[in-house]
Amino acid sequence: LEYGDYECPHCGMAYSVVTALQRRFGPRVRFVFRNFPLTEVHPNAELAAEAAEAAGAQGKFWQMHDELYEHQRALGAGDLAGYAAEAGVDLPRWQRDVASRSYAPRVREDFMSGVRSGVPGTPAFFVNGAAYEGAFDYASLEAAIEAALAREGHA
């Protein structure tokens, strides 16, 4: 589980690590992303999170998630529609959902879940429900996942 912010540069670095880990472990590991927009330092993060959730309502969350991280330095309102189109959403529906802020409660729910879980900032990872305190590099996260799989008898 990752609590992330689409505008956070550390989350951007972690994105490539998580993508590589997903390839490495495949279906043995389930990756969950929760929105934790740090709006005081990342002014576009909340709208980007809502845009991802609006795409998710059309079954395109992961495509939009990837677009946002791959274009992390350009997350203004005008940029998001292009990413949504690339993700393959029904653009008029997506635009209505984003304009009406339909997914703001969902983003807020994710954020509050992180607060309750003690998330200090982003990215924040949990492995099998336990806060991960290590480095966000490939080898460290891989070792944590391997250890969790071994504890579960899935190594």
C-alpha cells in the first residue's frame, strides 16, 4: 500500500521502483494506491488525485495514475484532460466528474485514512498492514516484500 501525491518528487522516484517491483512480483503481490495530496506544498496534487479517481470510475485508474506520474511536472488543470484522453476515458463524462469535484470526498477519505494510520508524508508504504520504515529504493522494498511473502508462506 502506498500513500502518494502525484506532484511529490519523491513519489515520482518511488513510482519507477514500484513499477519495477510490480513486474518482478506479478500477481503474487497486490499493490494499492491511496491519495495523500500535500496541498500546502503541491498545489496541483488534489485535482490530480480527483482526476485519477474520475478515470477510475471508468475502469481507467491505473492508466491515469501512470500518466500523472509520467508527466508529473505538468499537472495543471489544462494538462489533465490530455492525460485522461491518453488513458482512454470517456472525456465528456470525465470532464463533468472533475468539474463537479465528484471524487473530492474519495480523495479526502484516502487522506484521512493516511492521517489515522500515522502517515507523516509521501511516499508512505505499508507492507501487509505494517508501516514500512526503510528506504524507497528497489533493493530495500524488494527485501521487505520478500520477507512478507516468506512470513505468509508464499516465497
